[in-house]
Amino acid sequence: MKVLGIETSCDETGVAIYDSEFGIIADQLYSQVEMHAEFGGVVPELASRDHIRKLLPLVELALKEANCEPADLDAIAYTFGPGLVGALLVGSTLASTLAWSWGIPAIPVHHMEGHLLAPMLEEESPEFPFVALLVSGGHTQLVDVRAVGEYKLLGESLDDAAGEAFDKTAKLLGLGYPGGPSVAAAAENGQVDKFKFPRPMTDRPGLDFSFSGLKTHTLTLANSQRNEKGEIDEQTVADIAAGFQEAVADTLVIKCRRALEQTGHKQLVLAGGVAANMRLREKLAQESEKKDWALHYPRSKFCTDNGAMIAYVGALRAFDRLKAVDPLKAVEHRFDNYDISVVPRFPIDQLESV
Ligand code: KG4
Ligand code: ZN
């Protein structure tokens, strides 16, 4: 089975083809980062317009890369949510239109399920059950994963997501967009313990997160370090970046430890854009070795948004759909009839199991 996957939930246009026999056979990505960098963050209307420009050419490139004709495809998967509504509509419209005209199913895929199952594309993939730490620009969640579609939310951020905290910290330090990579790069030259940072919500039980206080702490600290011209010297920026990154990583590690103790699972999956953070990976690897857990994360390009994870989940769900005896099993938001519908917010634990 070959499934074309389309991802347009935010500022990356991703198109890939997953082959159930050979894995990912095409992977095309266009990042709008440069366009949004000028504004210091994603401008939703510009994102939608750029997806319109890039999506169809990327579909053509993906077919060429995989040496495929449309007739070779069995389904088209697309991100139906969560995400920016205009951006999602571009992917959903093209996916449903192509699927209708090629006579194959259009499979709506949940963006965070894409992130969560992306490590399955690696050679050493995790086995169910496991705990997943999903850390992206819009979400910070701990999920108990029992099977495909069997997700129990253990905890999540009550305010800013971890990626959002990186992005806002980068902005106030005058570093580039997106914030995660630029804070991480600055942190390389910084001293982690030059300034003190809190590890929010780790002094009380529970698996929820809160990063807005850490952001305010960083803002106050940065302002206290500005000279009369309002500038902060490069070394201080690096020290603040290092201290901030360490605090986020420590907080995430503490909560992962709790989640694994609570569930009794022995495997941890790290996914989403912030999973590309080397310091976080390093700290989780140290903790995993100490506690004898297996740690899995996708290769860096499958941590941030991409079409491959959508094609993969689409294949899992298409396979389930094609073998379903009862066509009414096709539920609204899950398996549509070429409806062009998107859902900006959709809790992952409300997905159907496969
Ligand atoms: O998963 P993703 O590509 O998009 C969303 O679904 O949100 O995640 C993007 C987020 C951004 O906030 C970005 O700053 C963060 O992931 N990110 C990182 C790194 N690379 C991307 N955060 C920390 N360290 C990184 N190396
Ligand atoms: Zn994402």
C-alpha cells in the first residue's frame, strides 16, 4: 500500500509517500521559516497563502521522487488538525480534491498522532505500551500510549508549550526565529549555572506543566542585564539561553520520570519539534540509562513538522479502514467522504483506536 501524506498545519509544507513494504519512498519539505522570521513568528494568513503556492509542486516532486503515478497510490492522508485553520484548509482541500479525482480515500490524520508515531519510522522503533512526551510549538503533553489510537493524556501544559517558551525567550533575547534552534545555538557558549532558573511545577505532585512563569522569570532577568542602550552582551545572552534550556530540559525529565513510574512502562518516546533539542535528548538519555528505560526519538527532520509522519499514520488508518467491514465505522473527523473539514483543536485522546 502506498499513501501520500500532506502536512500544512503551521509553517511547513510537507509531502511524503509511505510504502507499507519499503517505508518512506519520497519526502519533500518546504519550510516557510525565512518568510515568518521577518515578523518574529508565524503570520497565519501568509502561511496559508504560501501553502497554496508550494503544495501542488511538492506533490508532483514527491511522485517523481518515488517514481510513482497517481494510479499507484492507495490513499491520501492529510493533517485535519490541530493547527492554523487557514493552513489546514489548504492541505485538506487539495488532499480531498485529488483523492476524489483519483478515486481513492482521503484520510484525515491528527497532527500530534503524527508526531507521536514518527519514531516508528526508525529502524529501532518503540513497542507498545510506552509513555510519549510530545513537545512542539503548540503542545506539551505526556501520553500513555497503549496501541495505535489508544492514548490517555497523563498531563499537559496549563499555559505555554515548551516550544512556545523557546520561541518567546529567543525573541526577548534578540535571537532569531524559530526560537528553539537559536536558543540552543546560543546556549552552546553559555554557562548553565550563571543564573538561577526555576523548574516549574516540579515541587508538587502531578504531570502537568507550566512554562509561562519561566518565561516571565527570563524576561525579568534579561531586563536586569540590559545596558543603558537596552542591549545585553553576547556572553550574558548565552548564559541566559543555557540556563533557560537547562531548566526546560530538567523540568521535562522530572515529569517523564514520574510518568514512567506512574504507568510502570519501560519505554519513553520523545517527539515534536523540541525533541530535536540535543540537551534534552542528552539529559533524557542519561536518565534512561540510570533507570533502564529504552528511549526513542525520530531523526531530527522527523521531529519537526513533516509529511512522512502524516503518510505513515495515514497508512495505518487507511489499512484499518479498508479492512473495516462496517463502512459506518468511518466517523466524522476521522474518515470523511471528501468533506473539506478541519479542526483547529482536537484532543488526541478522543481519536478512535485502530
Ligand atoms: O512540531 P513542530 O515543528 O511544530 C508544531 O507542531 O508546533 O515544533 C516547532 C517547535 C518550535 O517552537 C521550535 O522553536 C521548536 O519546535 N524547536 C526546538 C528545536 N527545534 C525546533 N526547540 C528546542 N530545541 C530545538 N533544537
Ligand atoms: Zn508539529
